[in-house]
Amino acid sequence: MAEAFKFELVSPERLLVSEQVESVVIPGAEGEMTVMAQHAPVMTTIKPGVVTVKTAAGKEERYVVFGGFADILPSGCTLLAESAVAVGDIDRADL
């Protein structure tokens, strides 16, 4: 089991995620990047895409984000999205 770290996904409307996770895959401006505990400090822009979160309990969650910034530290990762929604909350009729 991988070491867990604090992850937060925040949009202007609300805090979507704030929990301990094993990994997060972020659609960075220069390609996808996987963040795990003890990652080197990085601040990067994110492009529209899917953020995949593997929780400390082993569950996988996915969120659609529409741009923003990721602040990555060895102790955690905060993703500030311009807009974000859980994939499970998307209604095909709204597309």
C-alpha cells in the first residue's frame, strides 16, 4: 500500500475533495502527471480533462476539471480548478 497524503480539489463553487489519497493523476499543461506522497514541490497549470484520485481506502474517483492550478508539495496537493464536477454527477442530457 502506497503512503497517503492530503489532497484537496477546490472550485469557486465548493470544496469537492479533502481527504487522504494514495495518488492523483492531473491533466497538466505539459501532459498528465501522477502525484504521490513526497512528490517534489511543483506549481503548474492544469488543462481541461479528468483528474483521477485513488483514495487511501483504494477507491478510485474521477472528476472533470476545466483549467486551473495545481500546488504540489511533499506533504500534499491542492488543485484549484476554474470549474469541476464529479464524473458520477454528470447527466448525459446536459452534454
